[in-house]
Amino acid sequence: MLRPALSSSALLRPALLASLLACAAGTALAEPGYFRVTGVASDDTLNVRAEPDAGSADIGDLAHDQSAVEVLDTDASGDWGRITWEESHGWVAMRFLTPEELPMIGDSRLPAGLLCTGTEPFWSIRYTADTALYSDFNNNTANLPMTDQLTAAGRAGFPVLLRHGASNVTATAVIRAQLCSDGMSDRDYPYAAGLMIEAGKERILFDGCCRLPLEAGSN
């Protein structure tokens, strides 16, 4: 459990909400797409290439039925999709990917299983459809049910505010669909997040990036 015990308030103070929005600010990009691998034999895998070219180096493989493949964008031809792969990016042939409907977080356009993290200090929060599991650099953890969700006025889907709380612990995040860097690797993430944790009189504001890990799929 978090120490000290955390308390929540009914509404975010305007200044704190402004800080959350600032953490997640930036140039919004098209939302990532989610796909399932299809058309690959059950005894085979789908190659992840270093570049959008069939002759490029094979840097990894996706299972023949891998689900929840998060495509950040495509090359100019639309034939290759760029995905987050290990400490950088990889490319997969779009002809082997079929669009997939995923469970979402509440009524938002964020996929359940989304993982948001930050560095120096290190923290993470993983979202299911209606709960969030938080952990941080002090080995604090909290499993929090959703208490509120809100999309910015006049916007179709982002930024979205997610609020979770229980047992005097409150986690409030503002998440945008935009490319984000963790500052420690060469990879981009498709979402940027500002996260505020409230613990009684103690408050801490984080910023970081979010993605849907391949583990969120069926393999």
C-alpha cells in the first residue's frame, strides 16, 4: 500500500489540472491502430524488420495469431507498419495484419491493458477496463477502481482524464494521443501522460509515456 495513506477530493484543483494538461501537452498525432496477425501458417511467425523492406534485417518475430499489435504509423506506401520493438522500432508487413476491436478503458478510446510509465523517478500505472494498478520507485503499490472519466470539451477523443481511487489513494491521469519519448531509448510511444498521485496532504506529479505492450494480446 502507498505510504502515507492517500486521500482524494471530489474535484481537481484548477492549478493541478492545468499541471496535468501541461505534462501531456504537445502536438497531437493520429491515434495508433490495433491489429491481429492473420494469414501466417500456425507453424510460422511474422517477421519484424529493421526497415520497411522485405530485404531488411529480421530483428524479431510475432506469433502467427498475435493480437493487440500496436501500429504507430505506416510508411508512405502504407504497406509497412511501424511498431515499438524492444529499445527501438520495427516494421511489419500490413498485409498480414487485420484491424482488431479491443476492450477499452471505460468509454474512452484508450485500450485496456495500456501501460503508462516514467523514469527518474520510476513509476508505472497499468489500466484494465475499470481499474488501475499503480507502482513507484518507493515500492508503493495500489489497485484502484475507476471513479471518473472525462474527455476534453469540444474534442472527439483526446485528451482524456482518467481518475481512480480507493482506500484514501487517488490517481488522476491526463492522456493524449501523441508521440512520446521516455528519454532513455530510441523508441517512441503513442501516448503522453501526466499522472498525479494524491496521498493525504502529499501530492506528486509525474509525466511519462504510454503504450499497449504485446503482452496485452493473446500471446
